[in-house]
Amino acid sequence: MEWETVIGLEIHAQLATRSKIFSGSATAYGADPNTQANLVDLGYPGVLPVLNGAAVRMAVRFGLATGAKIARRSIFARKNYFYPDLPKGYQISQYERPVVEDGSLDVMLEDGTRKTIGITRAHLEEDAGKSLHEDFHGLSGIDLNRAGTPLLEIVSEPDMRSAREAVAYMKKIHTLVRYLEICDGNMQEGSFRCDANVSVRPKGQAEFGTRAEIKNLNSFRYVERAINYEVDRQIELITGGGKVVQETRLYDPDIGETRPMRSKEEANDYRYFPDPDLLPLAIDEAVIESVRASLPELPDAKAARFMREHELSDYDAGVLTASREMANFYETVVKKLGGHPKLAANWVMGEFSGALNRESLETAQSRIDADALAGLLTRIVDNTISGKIAKEVFESMWLEGASADAIIEAKGLKQITDTSRIETAIDEVMANNPGQLAEYRSGKDKLFGFFVGQVMKATQGKANPAQLNELLKRKLAG
Amino acid sequence: MSLHTLTVAELAAGLKARRFSSLDLTLHFLGRIERLAPELNAFVTITADRALADARAADEKIARGDAGPLTGVPIAHKDIFCTDGIRTTCSSRMLADFVAPYDATVVERWRAAGTVLLGKTNMDEFAMGSSNETSFFGPVKNPWDLQRVPGGSSGGSAAAVAACLAPAASGTDTGGSIRQPAALTSLTGIKPTYGRVSRYGMIAFASSLDQAGVLTRSAEDAALLLQAMSGHDLRDSTCVDAPVPDYVAELATPLKGLRIGLLREFFDKGLDPQVEKRVRDAIDVLRQEGATVTEVSLPSLPLSVPTYYVVAPAECSSNLSRFDGVRFGHRCENPRDLLDLYMRSRGEGFGAEVKRRIMTGTYVLSAGYYDAYYLQAQKVRALIAADFARAFGAVDVLIGPTAPTAAFELGAKTSDPITMYLNDIYTIGANLAGLPAISIPCGFASEGGKELPVGLQLVGPHFGESRLLSVSHQYQLLTEWHRRVPPGYE
């Protein structure tokens, strides 16, 4: 039988506000335990939540960027359960009326086609704290620094049909939230993570199969592996006569398997009800319009513009707009260079990205800036150096931090364009290789490459390739 | 006349005129508290050192000439308000040793006004009760008859002010917890509009109903003290950003032309005949001064009690989840595991009535019951609010008894929660609709040779505190009921 996979993702994006969603505590990562938890975060008797307006504006940004409806009135609800890292005994979230509903996002699939993934909703909520089970000699420690950190939970429709599609969608959301500057996207620190709802069904069947929810996946690779494992497990289970049970599972990256999670409570009845401490969240047209006016150019629009104005390919435009920083870097290079977008694109996607990847750096952490790269490319354009030499110059720039011109000067890499100097070199090579010259002249055209190599060697690679070609052809012909 | 029977307004005038110092006053009240509080069990914590320090600071302010209308006036706080560095128990074993690290907004504002903190008053545990018998620290006695309850949940505040152990005290009112004890102890007690006073630092029972207020010896005092605690607070999102009127200045508004709506549903078969007589007499006094009285019916009002006992427990079940033995409050000895920690800490820390409400609330919010109970109750709540809104289209205030009977005997209703709940039948409506309401003394009923106070209740439209206070003040200019002091406490 042929099986079809059905996947929906719930992505938790930590909003990049300076303070928490319902208190004035800082949200910075990595502070000593419980140093960023005030009385509100600790759930002290008598304290009350006060909504952070910056978090609301960020949710609206996301909603507008995905063409969603922004609820004029949404409701905060309490999700009640007991756990030591949940100080109040309930999490403030949005349940029946979220702030963002009914959006969508286009993702590019491997075969180059586009697919629209529906976004059911996105709602604001607070994060819980952390339980630390090591180093306490049989006891557990509680760190409430993270308690009250604002999250945007982005819930997709069950529109994805493979782990790869799921990853493509997740990456696209990841790109978008960073473009919008509402989330730093740092997956290691847990700022961007997801739960995957996975089910399988015989191809052609209309009803969904029973799903399992894989919790807390914090890398694209884990998302792909966990879903693939889960799909195999479910198919095997069903074909073996078993039944998938609806449950929450955890992915263990060490063994590459999912397994059932120990339930926090026997029965998951969260007893949601509207939080009486918070008024309904009202967002008026003026707020929405001011947020709309502040939206940056979004990735898809930027890519389309690159294709239109720079005549880049769909692929290049997609790669360059995958992060806002990369796109800005590229655009700055083109601007400084005064054109030559294809050259700039090749260098940004090639040498530049390669160097970043080698050292696991973000664009913002790059050792050379866009001006410097444009300076290098200018020397290719004006024939001062060849593309090949430019790569050498780039390496030096990366390591030494000097400008292209300084390196070209210091290392004497300036291209030789003086015709007489090139001719002299050609003459020497011909004189030193009489045998090859005779063979060439008797019809062995392939030896042309040999002569190019020899002349380049004699000029330390600095001879202008086009000039060299032309002069050499003429001289060899006799 | 002795110092302790004076009103806050009279004490403030005496302080300003330097007839006595705040320290004199404070020592006087502390002496009375030491002598008389134990038999009433009105206080959980007496803050003598703090009171003396506050008094000295007040006297300096008065000497400098920058005293406000409340500078140097002693007060007490219900032990539901967090007080920085002072134990705040909510009369629960759960918080018996809890020292709050901050001041509630109400505490902060009264302190900024220069009041002197005498102590924290006893109450029903977590404000859940109508007789002050659910306190972990034992029941409070009614100074009018030590065999009887003072009402609840602000019973300690009521007993303390009625017995002249403090000139005024704060209270909170979720379903009548200021007004019913005021009625049962012959005090003026006002519950303002929901959102008028910040709830920050007031330990939550039912967040959508809880409102802070004050118990005093006169409407004028209520105006003074309410003025000092009201107003916007950024720390409470449900606290309304609307200007606070000058309550004291508006006390002079005459009764002539006042349109009174007599609440038909409040004169039902459960109403004690003596209480009814006193209330009708009081209405006659107002009528004689030029008020018009028409009968008004609020058909949804009889559903108040069942509605309240869904909404309030639902919110309480969630609000009290934070008391889990992890970060503060009672923690059981040697928990075996997490579940044991929760079960024993909460099992030991909460009393029977609190547990009953947590269980009720958990039940009505549970999957499968939510629609039938919680959602239904919210719909009825909206109907009740609409009934009130309609009534206020034609009348300025609604009037009726505060409680169906005068103070009952200790233990009389503790075995039957439903009978106890029905004590709040006339007060709960205002909480459900978020309306301001006041109870003022209007006479006495005799029972077993004792004179027991009766309260008259006035309910106003949203932010109608001024009118409630002025009507009460005008009534008090014509009557002497509010000046009566229980025998033995003169």
C-alpha cells in the first residue's frame, strides 16, 4: 500500500522584547538562575500581570506578514496545570480567541514548485521556567528566568506531506521572524522550536490518521529525522496490525528515535478559562496601520525584486533572501560596485558564504564588510586582477582584515596589462619550449593550454587572461 | 467624649488643631487593642513598633505643617493586603508565616496619606466565608454579642472598628465581605465599583469580583479613606483610568429629588421581619427629605447566589494553584515526591471551606462541565448586569437590606454551607455586576435581650460612589444609629 504523511507544526518563537510579556523582568539569555525573575514571575500572592505592548505589536507584525486576520479583540486564558516550573499553577495563553488567525506562507519545494502552507493561528503566551534535575543530589532545582518570556505560538494547518516540506516551512518561518525582527531565531538557546503533529494514512483516504505529537524539536535536522522516524514507526505499527495512539512523544537525537513522553498529569484537562486579571486585548485599526507602515520588505517580495531588477535566477534570489542580513549585504555590494549583480551574487553565495560557513559565523559577524567585498570586486571589474587572483586576495582579506587594494599592492598581484611585458614572457616561453612549439604548429591545437599555463607561471599568474590569449594565439601562429 | 469613639474626620481635625498627637492616639488605640482584641480575636498581627514609628513620623509632618487630611490617623488592614516586611496570612495556615516582600497599592496609598498601621485584622480564610469562622486563627466575635458572628469575610476589620480598637479598617468584598460585616456590626462599609481601587497586592480570591473598600464609623470617613485608596494603578490592568471625584466635597449633595428604586427581590420571604421594618423605616426617612421611591424588579437577581458559587470558586481554584509548597507558604515535612509535596502541602495548608471551593471550581471548569456551569454562569452574570443597567435608567440608587438577618450565633450555620451562602443573597448581585454598594447602620433588632445591628444597603451605577456616600451622609445627619457603640466598648 502507498502511504501519505500528514504533518502540522506548532512553532514557538520567543519574541525579542526586552522585558517579559507580563512583567518588567529582563529576558536576556544565560543569566544566573532566578536573577531575572521578579515577584510577578514568581507568582507571588497578590501580584498581577500587565501586558507588554511590544509583544502585541510583534504578533501583529507576524500576522500582517502572513496575510492573516488580526483580531480586533482577543482573549487571554489560563491553562491550568501543576508543575514546579509553572509558578502560578497556570500558564497565561490565548485559547478560543487568538490575536492572529488565518494566514499563509509559500514555500519552495525541491522540485522548484511552490506550495502554500496555511497558518491556522498565532497566539501570544508566556513561557514556563526550567526544571534542573542534575547536580541537586536527588532534588530538582527550579530556574524561573525563562518564566514569563513572551512566545508566539504559530500553528500551521496539516498541509505538509513530507519531513522535507515541514523543514522547508519551518525554515521559511525562521527567515520571516528574523526579517520582522520579532525573534532572534536562536535554536540552541530555545528561541525557536517546534512541536510536530504527525500522522499517516493510505494514499487517497480523506480522513486523517491518528496523530502523535513530537515535542520540543530545536533543530531543522531533528525535525526531519524525528518526522521520518515517526512516519516509519506508524506505518510499521499499522501494517503490523496495530493502532497509532494519540500521544505526546519526545525525540531522542542520540538514538534517533521518538518515544512516549511521561505525562505531566494523568489526564490533560487544562480547564482553560478567560483570565480575569487581563482585559480583552483590543487592537484598533490605527495600531494595525502603524505596524503595517513599519514592516520591512519581506523575503518573497525581495526575491521577486532581485529577479526583476538584477535579473537573478529564482534560485539565486531565494538563497540571497534567506536571511535579511545576507540580502542587505548583497545589495550593499551591488550598490558600491555600481552594478554587476551576477558577479556580486556569485561572490556573496560562493566565497563569502563559504568563509562564513567554515567558521560558523552569521553575516553580521563576518570578518569583512560589504564595502570591502565591493572593493575587491571593483578590481575584477576594472581588470586590475583576475577572478582567480581575486580568490587569493579574498583569503588574505579574510585573514588579515586589510583592504583589497592594500593586499594587491603589498603582494604585487596587480594584473599585467602591458602588452610588451606579456609579449616578452611569451617569447621566452616559446624559446624555451621548441619541441612543443613545433608540435603545435604541426596541428596539435591542444597544446595551446600548455603555453597559457607556462606564460601564467612566468608572470606569477598576473597576466591579463584575455590579452594573453590574444597575443599568444598570434605569436604561436608565427 | 473619648478619643476612640471619634470618627476619622473628628480625629483628623483634632490632630490638625494639635488637641492631641498621633502618638497619643496611637498609644491609646494600641492600649485598647491589647486589652480588648483578644476576646474578639479581631487581629492576626499587631504592629505596635511600626505604629509608633508611623505616628512619630506623622507628628513631625503635622509639626512641619505639611499634613494631609489623614496624616496621623491610625488604621488597620485586613490581612489579605500584602504589607512589606510584615506577615500577611490571609488567615490561612498556608500563609501563617508568610512575610510579604512588598506593599499592596492600597497599603502604599494609605501609608503615603500618613496613616498609622495598628495591625492586620482577622478574616475568613482567603476571604471565603460569611461569618469569619473559617479563619485558621479562630473565629472573630461580634462586639454587640460575643456569642455571635461579626459577619465575614472582613470580620476582624468590622469587629475592630465596631469595638473602637481602630477608627477605620480596610476590607475586601467579593460577594458582600465588606457590607455584610458592616451591617452586622453597625458600621458604614463601602464596596466601590470594580476597577475603582487597585487589586495589586490584594491576595486574590475571585479576581473578577474582588474589590477593596473600607469599614468606618461614618459615611464621611468612608469618603475620606476611599478617596485615599482609589485611582488608576498601572500594576492592575483591571483598574480603571478615570478621575476620582472629590467624595468629601460631594457629601453635601441634598436628598431632594433623589430617585430611589426599592428592590422587590430583596423583600422576599427569607427576610427577617425586624430587619425589614428597620430598612423600611430608613427608606421613610429618605422619602421625608424629598426622595421619591418606586419599586423596581430585577428578575435575574434571584439567580445571583448559584451564579456566584460557580464563578467565584472557578476563579479561586485557579488563583490558589500557586500555593503549592514550592516557593512560599506552607510546605509539608519530608515530601516523598512531587505529588506528595503538592497533596500534603495543600492538604495541610488549606482549611475545609477553601478546599470545598477549590473542588467546586475545579469541577465547573472541567472538560464536559465547563459549558453547563461556567459558561452558563457567565451568561446569567451578563443578564444580572443588564437588569441593573436597565434599573439605573430610571433610578439613582437601588435600596434594600444588606443581609437577611441580624448577626447569627457562632456555629449556627457552619454545618450547612448552603445556609451560610444564602447570607450573601442581597450583596452578591453588586459584585457580579461590578457595581458600587454601601451598607450603613439603620437600627437594631432585638434577639434574646440583645440589640443587634441592622444594615441598609444602597447600590449605585458604575462609578456612582459619590451619590452612595452623599445619600448615606445625609441620612447620617438625620439619624444617630451610626454613633452607637456596643455596650462595654464605650
